[in-house]
Amino acid sequence: MNLAFKDVQHNLGRFSLTAVGIGMMLMIVMGMAGIYRGLIEDATLVIDRIGSDLWIVQRDTRGPFAEVSRLPKSMVHRVEAVPGVESAREFVYHTIQRQHAGKPLRMSILGLSWPTDKGEWLPLVAGRPLAQNHFELIADQTLGFQLNESIQLGKEKYVVVGITSGMVSSGGDGMSIVTLGDSQAIQFDSVGEALRLERSSRERRAMDVDLFLKQPQLIEHLSQPTSQLPAFSSPQISAVVASIKPGHVIEEVQQTIANWGDVSVFTKAAQEDLLLQGMVDKARRQLGMFRALLTIIAAVIMALILYTLTLDKLHSIALLKLLGAPDRTILGILLQQAIGLGALGYGIAFLIGQQLFPYFPRRVVITNEDLVQLLFIVLVISVLSSLLGIWRAMRVQPTEALMG
């Protein structure tokens, strides 16, 4: 006959409510660990999915995810000419906030180097990759867009041709994927009045230049779009991503490009480290600290609960001692109940978490490694928490059973 099980049956309601309370608390610990993992995965998601070996960015900057980086489009051809480079393509990435269905909507825009990259590598759950150079868009499902829906971005409307899953920025914003030209059109979009004022300003400045005074017909060209004026450079890109040919040493190719005076070069691993140690470092450390504090609080609360349960059984423990029960029997009752309470709470935390975590604003990533680690922590906490109750139980005298 298992005395610990019999005692649980006798106090089933209290034991069940206690297990649910511990389970909810452990669910928060589990969720905090999942948010921590999700933050790291979201921060490095684009870098991992693109899979390029080198990231070439503006000199003395840390890449498009950490700060503004501007490179001329011709940088792609310079990189392609470097010995050992298999392929190179443009990379444009920025964040915008617009109104959609009467609500503010924040999204990250990723520009693909058309036609080299049509988005076949994206994890599509519906629709297809980009099939034309303009006015098509692939959206993450967290944005709430529907397939074939028309979205107004800037002066143009874009048709949602594909829906992805898990494509979010380090800030948790859903991602929209368009071609490079469309992403730049969205990024540098200006309202009509601003364009009119800019063209008028050009004409006024031209009146102070002798060349325009001598050849008035040149002033007519100033009303053209900026991209068509030879004096203005084309829109710049955020970075160039390059893949290295098999058999070539990445470090040697990196050093060759790094010798140029206008760029900085990072490997894939270095770009990820910059993200984790810079952009999301404080949030990552804060989540880690909250997770540690919640674990300690859970241990303290479990110790107090088990101690309270032991106090309720002092008369029964004294009676067992009076009947000649050895100390190991009493110790076994308390220890088994503590481990059972922790295991049951862990199971409740896992089951409830599986239902609730998908509705969290940020992605919650629960790995098997974290689940095993938390289970081990719960068992350790259960054993340590039972020590306070065991210490109190060992102090009970058998004669206390005769005192009512």
C-alpha cells in the first residue's frame, strides 16, 4: 500500500488545485524560454534563409539589420568580378507602417533580386513565388492578408500572390517580400505635392546657374523624375550578399573585398553575432533574467506549498511515528508527493502552453532541449522544495498524536 497515494486520494481536491497553480506558474517559465528562443530565431531568420556566405555593407556600418547601410547597385558587379565569388545579388530591407482595414499595420519589406531570386526558397503555405517584376507581393500570414488581395503601398497596388509562415523581423513584424525595384519604390515614395515642390526648387536653383541661362531648354528636363536625371544616382541598396565557389577559402575572398575603402564585409556567422550582440542583446538578456527569476520564484512557492501541506499532516505523521513507522517511510511520502506534484504541474504547463502559445504576439519556440531542461529543473526544485517539509516532519514527536 502506497501511503503517499492514499494521502493524495484523501486530499484530492486540494492536491489538484495546487498542481494546477504550479502548472500555470511553470507554463509562464516555459513560455518565457520559448519567447527567448523565438527572439533569437526571428533575429537570424532572414540570414539563415538566404544562406549567403558574405554580406557586403557600407563602410563602418554593421549591416542592414543594425543600422542604415547604403551601397550603389554597381557594387554587385564589382563583387561578382572577385575571384572565388560564385554569385552576388542585391539586398534591400526596410520597415514601414501603413493603414490597413482602418488599423495601423507595421511590416518589414524584403526586396528580392529579380529575376535571379523569385522567392522559391520562401516557406510558402499558399500561393506561389513572384512571377513578374512589378506589383506582386508575398506576405507572412501574421499580417492578415488574404491570397489575391490588393494592397496599396505608396502609389501602386500590389497583389498578394503568396502567403508564408514564420517570416518575421527581429521586432516581430510580419514580412512582405517584393522585387528589388518595388521595394525601392515603396521605400522612397513621396507624395505628389512633395515632388512638385522639389521640381520647382530645381528650376529656381537652375536660374542661378550660367549653363541653364545660356541653354533655357535644359530647364524643361528638370521636371522629369529624379531617376531619369543623369546628375542623380539610382536608388541605393542596403547590402550585397555573395556565395563563394566550392574549394575557395571564404576568409581570402573576404579579405580581398575588405581591402576596398568603401565597404565592410561580414561572414554569415559574424552577421548573426552582430544581431544577437547588438540589436536584440538587451531584450535577450532581459528575457534570460526574467526566466531565471521566475524559476527561483517557482522554487520558493513550491517550497512554501509543500511546507503548508506538511503542516496539515503533522498529526498523521505523529501517529505514524507512534505506530512505529520508520523515518524513511515518512520521508518517502513527502518526497513522492513533491515529485508527483512537480511532474503533474509540468504536464499541465505543457498541455495548456500548447494551446495558448500560438496566440502570443511574439513567436514562441519550444524546443525538445528546453523541455528536457525544464523537466530536470522541476524535478530538482521538487526535491529541494520538499526538504523544508521533511525538516518539519522529522521534528514531530510521536506523543503529539495523543494531544489531539
